[in-house]
Amino acid sequence: GWHVPLDGEERVAKTGRVGLSFDEMVESASVHEGSVRVWTQEGPVSGRFNVQEGIVNFTPDEPFLADTVVYVEVPAGGVADLSGNPIEQPLLFSFSTGVFEQ
């Protein structure tokens, strides 16, 4: 699969969301804060998950802070396909928001 933002991407909009693509259709019940973790140096980022076929989107409840590194982890054994098979390879990436003028 793929993900957006890309690993190491910079100047991502504070209002951006995280998108993940999987090779199989995803069981929506397997997507939660434990199976898709989003955090910054300040701690976990709360938000909503939306699952459609093989795509998972995470929209934060509040915009990301400016000039902040955001980490995303999808641990092995968490997100599962419709047959109940969890992913085997973990995914970890980060991106950063830019410095934005107010």
C-alpha cells in the first residue's frame, strides 16, 4: 500500500489528514487508536477514522500544531482485512507541519 503524507514530507498543512492504503479491503472494526497510532512530542493525537474498502483516513479533531513532527504507526497484528487476517509488516513514518504565518 501507500500513505500520505510521505515519510519525511515537510510543510504539510496543519489541517491535513493521514491516508493509508492497504492491499486488501479493511475490516473497519480493526481500525482504532491502538491499531493506527498518531502522535506528536506532546502525546497522542485524537481524531476520527474513516474506512472505505482498502483505504483508511485519519482526521485529527484539532489542526496539527505548526512546526511539529507527526508520527504515524501501524503495528503488526492490528489492522485486519475482511477475513480477519491482521497486517504482518508494521509501518512507521513521520512528517512535519511547516511554520505558517498567522
